[in-house]
Amino acid sequence: MSEVGSGVSSNSVTSNNAITHIGIPLSERLNCFRQPQVFSALRLSLLFLNLTSCFFHLSRQGMDCVSPILDVVTRVWDCTAKHAVYIRDLQENMDSLRNAMQELKNAYQDVKGRVELEEQRQMRRTNEVDGWLHSVLAMELEVNEILEKGDQEIQKKCPGTCCPRNCRSSYKLGKKASKKLGAVTELRNKGRFDVVADRLPQAPVDERPMEETVGLDLMFTEVCRCIQDEELGIIGLYGMGGAGKTTLMTKVNNEYFKTCNDFEIAIWVVVSRPASVEKVQEVIRNKLDIPDNRWRNRTEDEKAVVIFNVLKAKRFVMLLDDVWERLDLQKVGVPSPNSQNKSKVILTTRSLDVCRDMEAQKSLKVKCLTEDEAINLFKKKVGETTLNSHSDIPQLAEIAAKECKGLPLALITIGRAMAGKNTPQEWEKAIQMLRAYPSKFSGMGDRVFPVLKFSYDNLPNDTIKTCFLYLAIFPEDHEIKDEDLIFLWIGEGFLDAFASIDEAFKQGHHIIEHLKTVCLFENDRFDWIKMHDVIRDMALWLASEYRGNKNIILEEEVDTMEVYQVSKWKEAHRLYLSTSWEELTKPLSFPNLLTLIVGHFRILPSGFFHFMPVIKVLDLSNTRITKLPTGIGKLVSLQYLNLSNTHLRELSTEFATLKRLRCLILNNRLEIIFKGVISCLSMLRLFSFRILLSSTDKEEAKYSRKDDKAIYLHEDNKALLEELEGLEHINWVSLPIVGALSFQKLLNSQKLQNATRRLHLRNLEGMSMLQLPRIKHLHSLTIYGGGELQDIKVNLENERGRRGSVADSIPNSIFYNLRRVEVDELPKLLDLTWLIYIPSLEFLAVGECESMEEVIGDTSGVPENLGIFSRLEDLYLSHLPNLRSISRRALPFPSLKTLYVTHCPNLRKLPLDSNSARNSLKTIRGTPEWWQGLQWEDETIELTFTSYFNK
């Protein structure tokens, strides 16, 4: 024990001498040892040294108590060293923790980078990786807190020593740092991921309409095998028109890509001719949901970059239908499909050369059907009723099907044409006609068209044939409204056999329906039609092969203007031109031109009308021209002029020379017609001028000048009515009546009433009651803007006197032809009860009538079998703040399809019961708040109609 004491004393003297040497008093040096933790540790150390010394002396004496003492000494030392190390190695632990955290952060950045790269490829990070990344961020916050406190603690050492001022704090930090070091290391080890992201669920594939296919199974299997071949990036499907290329690709789209998870997105684009990069880009943009801020006001190249950067991260399929020439995919922005990105481009075309130009690695020919397949498809289109109408017809049908040479389009078209032919004689005649044409299909002109011409030859009369061929003047895939096409047919004189415009219209609609039935016309949306491009090509082929036929039309569609091209126009009879002529310096000459339809022009060049001596039909509708060049008065042969949907503001006096004009359509922004112009159009039969209810129409017209010789159409237009009334042949009029004086003129003119088909009553100021005149042929009525108008009535006196009751008169009502009614901005109007006498009403829109409480008011005394709104299909009610009722009793609404209600807060009950709109209703639209506030007779009725409600 004396040796131990001597050792301590020696060390103390040495330390004391050192401290004294630097000028620090002994009392300060001893302060650090007065801390409980330090003092306890020193006492334990001293005890350990003394026990060691005792053990040494006892072991020399061989005493039996050595082992127990040794065990006690060992345990004391272990306990002391274990806790003292947290204080002694605090700096080292902090450095180790800092280094380990940096390694963890490096691993975090690596994993995060991999995740972001996969997410650019439309992958989704795994839950495990996402959880680990969040754990690292949380760990970093905890470690930073420990490191910050540790650095502060290390800075608080007692002066001149390595001992901390607060051993308890240092002890806790050291212990926490040691444990956190282990946690960081463990988290780092968990961050070694083989896979950081999973493939997203398959992007939706747009299923396309398709009838049951016949004979495409082998081709379908072949195409699918090519798709699965990673070496084939571009696949071409080629073959003659009508062979089923589009049908085959539709089958691949619907049945392969919809069930296959190998591709993230499938994009279908109808390319047509000419191939338009801009059009293709727009379709792709819509499919990819590229936002406006990345698209609007961008150049074609910039749009290509946007598309490329989206598609390069996807495994895509591009389905290009109806390709006629090379489409530069690079200009579009489509990445080249290859074995690395595993994307695909599939195209359909009629030419193997196009497949080669598109650099297709595999080109598959879509062949015609086998004989058995062709007979099967043909019989499906003819129908069982016709096939069973005579025992000889099934065999004759097989013979007719063989004449089609397996071409699906010919089989479908001719099969449908033969539907309803119920005698063997009709079938034998049809087969003879088929055999009169070449039987081998060596190409479009000598194979497809002769077969398709059979459908043309089988049309009932020359009028329908002429009307059919006429649609070929428009570009491929061009849609046109039924009414606009009939207007053109009337203007061309195709329907002159009919005494009135009304009869011509009815016949025009009949022709359209017939041509749709035999598949020569198509309609993708209601009241619009188009011609399939194969059928259109056939019609143009007829023009070139049978030009001597007076019904044939020579068509020229010009999309690129070349001076050398102009010379051949001298022979053209009908032209559709769709681009500007600004680059032409020489005057244009059209000595034989009968019809000119212009689209997308902004400016017509000077002298445009000077060299069209025999033109009869001029259609400038849907152009953006603001002014016509001088010379239109020279078109003395003109019979049809359409200026609708242009930006023209006035009709000049030059129009007065168009003495032969029969149809004038001005459904546009026209403001001024000069006096005397209309009265000079002595042959005019059809005059159409319709003002659409839009925000610009509701503003008061402003004119830069006033001219006494002008009729201002948005003001009192009585003078216009007087000029129309003076025309001998006028029998179809659509026009606005502006002001009370103009309306009075209409009331006083039976001729105008008989001619009016669409009537727009506007700004009837000062009138509190409107007595509708007897307009038997009225189709459409709009009443807009009458500040004092409270009531609308119809005069039924003559009908009541002749029939004895109102109900008896309805089928022959003077308003039997009225199908559309719009009422807007009549703030004092109370109701529309007069509508019960409109038996054929199909469309009703009522808006901004603040005083209206009921649509149909008191109907007491009116028979219940009157059939109120029995043909109404669409009912729109908006901004009627006081409306409480549509009808006081429930109505059957047997034809109602759409009910739209907005801003009608007090309409709490609908005139519906369990029998209303049973088989017709498609949708009810309004706000959820309005719908939830409705009152119902019972819960069953509410549940029935709730299924039709869409907010």
C-alpha cells in the first residue's frame, strides 16, 4: 500500500510542478476533480490500484483468498471502464458518427438518383425504398442534433485539461452517440437495393369500335408475333383499299394491347393525305395530356421536343392509320423504336413503297378473304330475311360473293345493297352486272373500283348518283353538316325537280339516309356525314374514267400552290381550294369553273372573281375573310352564294348585279346590307340570315359610320323585310326580326309568313304581349330581348271553328312543324303555356327570364290527351331565379333525353313520375345542391331518376 501511495504522491508532485509552472493555482486545478462523476471515477480507479497491490502481495504469500479478490477487482474495472469510455472517447465517437452519417448520405443520394431516373421512365418507387429514404432524412436530423450538442460539449473542457466541465452531460452524449453510430451503420446496410422501382400499372388503351371480324385470325396472330419480336420496331400493314387493314389494326389494339402489359401507352393516329405533322402532334399531345403551358404558342420543332421528352421515358406503341406518304417521325417527335426502348410503330397503308419509306423492318400484306370467309361475311350483310325469301337466293348469294374476290369492303357494301332483294331475277341481274367488270384485282383502279362502282350503279336514280359523287369534291375525312350539303345540292340544281325548297330539303334528307344505308356515306356524329376515303377515291376514279358522264365531277383539292398547277384548272368544273394564293402574281383564269368551294382563306387576292365567267356556286363559308375583292358583281351566272361564318361586315351594292342568284346564305357577323341589293336579286328563292346568341351578339352593335342607303341589320330591319316581300320567287327565309316595326311588317305580310322557316324575334321593346302570327312552315323560333314582354299567345280561332276543339286541331296545327324554341332575356315574361299547342317541339331552351314562375301554367280545360311535350328531347332551363314549376302535373315525356337545370334555386319539384321518360332519358344535369333539395312524391321515383343525374 505504501508503494501505491508513493506513486500517487510522485505523480501529484509532477502535475503540481507543471501547473505551477504555467501560473495556474492548485485550487483551480483541483476544482475539476470535485465533480461527483470525476470524483467517483477517481475513487474507483484508486480502489482498483490498491486492490491490485493487495492482490500482488497476497499472491506472493500464496493465500487462498486470491481468486475471490481477483474476481471483485475485474468486475470493478469492467464497470469503471465501460462508463468512463463515453467521456474519454467523446471526440472520437462524434467523429465516427459524423463519418458514418456522411456515408449514409452518400448512399441516400445514390438511391435517390436511381429512383428519379426510374420515375422518369414512368416507374414507381417501391414502398421499401420510399420508407428507407424517409428514414435517412429523419436519421440525419437526429444525428445533426447529437453532433451539434457534442461539439458544444467538447468546447466546454476545463481549462488546461481534457476533462469536461459536465461529466454527466458528456457521459449521456457519449452514450447516445455510440448507440446512434450503430443505428446509422445498420440503416446504411439496409440501403443496398437491387430494385428501387416497379413498373406502373398499364396505361389505358382506347378501345375502338369494331364489328365482328371474319377471316383475320391468321393475320392477327402474325402481327402479334411481330410485336413480340424485339428486333422489329416498325411494322407495316399494306394492301388494297377495303382489304381490312384498319380493321386488323383495330383488332390488335382492342384484343392484344388491352390485355398485354408490355407497353405503357398506345396512341392511335389517323394520318390520311396529305400527312400533316401538326395534326399528328395534336393527337399525340391530347393522348399524353401535355399541359397548355408546354404547348401553346410553340413551333413545330418545339412541340416535337416536348413529345420526344415524354415518349423517350415510355414504352409506347404508335398506331398510324391510313398513311399515304412518308411521315417523318423525327419531326413529329416520336423516338425511333428499337430493341433498346422496346417501343413499336404499326402503320397501315395501301402501298408497299410507303412501308419502305417508313423504314418498316417487317411489311405484312393484308390479303383478301378466302372464298368460304367471303361467302360467310357476305351472307351476314345480306341478312337471313333476304336469304330465306326464296330457295334460289342462298346459292345466288354465293355466286355474287365470289364476284367480290374476297375484298371485305366490297362484300360489305354489295351485301348490304342486296339486302331486301327478294327475287331471283334481281339477284341474277346483279350478278350479270358484277361479271361485266374485271374479275382480277391487280390494283385499285382495275380491281377495287369496278366492284365498288356496282354500289354506285345500283343507286335508284341519277339524282342520288349525282348527289353521291358531289361529296367527293371535299378533302379526305372532311365532315359536313347534312343541312349544308343539302343547301349545296339545291344551289347546284340537283333537286330542281321539286317545286319548293321544303320538298327539296325532305328529298335531300332522304338521299343522305339512303346513301348511309348502302355504306357510301358515313356518320360519326349526329347530323354530320363524310365519305370513306376508299369510296371517295372510287368516285374520283369514276370522274377520270367516265368523264363523258354528265354526273361526274372533276375535283381538284389544292394544298400546295404551284404556278404550273394553275394551267390545268382551266378544264376544271368544280374545285375545292384550301390554301392561300398570296404567292401567285398572275391572274387566275377559270373559264369552265362551275363550282368553287374555298376553305381556310384569310384574304382573297385582287381580281379573284374576274375570270370565272360561268361559275354557278361559290361557297366562302368558314373562311376568315373580312372583305371581298371587287368584281363579285361580274359573276352574273352565280346561283348560290354562301358567306356564312365569315368576318364580313357589309354587303355592298355590287351584289345587286347577281340577277340569277337563287340561294343566299349569310349566317354570320354581317351588320349592313345596302338598300336595293336584295330587291335586285329577282330569282332569289332561299335567304338565310341567322344571328347566334353569343356574347358578341348581346352587345349593342357599333358602327363607324351612318349611311342613309344602308340597312342596319341589328337595328330596325323593316326595309329588309320589304325588299324580301317584293321578290317573286322567295319561298324559304331565315332571318331576324329586330324591333316592333319590323315585327308589325311580318304580321302584315302573309307572303313573308308563308316563306319563313326560322324566325329570330329580337328587341321587341314596348310590347307587353306578343301574338304569334300564323307561320305554318316555321321550324325554329327564337325570342330574345323584350324588356316589357309579359305574355306570348297563339291564335287558334280558325282551328277551333273548323275542328270544334283545340285538341282536334293539334295534328294539323299552324305550328305543327315548329321543332325548336329558344327564349332568352325576357325579364317580365310569366310563363310559356302557349307551348302546349306546339305538338312537334323537340328542343326548348329558356334563360334569364327573372319573373317566370312556371313554364307551363294553368291548363285547366285542356284535354289530358293533348300530349304536352310528347316529342320534346332536350329541355334547358337556366338563370330563372323565381321558377317554381315546369308543369303543375307530371308529364310522360316519352321522348325526353336531356334535362339541364342551372341557376333555378326555387325549382324544387320536377314533373316526373314513375311513367315519365321511361325509355328515352339519358341525363339530368344540375348542381348537387339543387338536386338534393328536390321534393319527390316517393322514394322510388327519386331513386329512379337519381341514376340519371350528373352534376
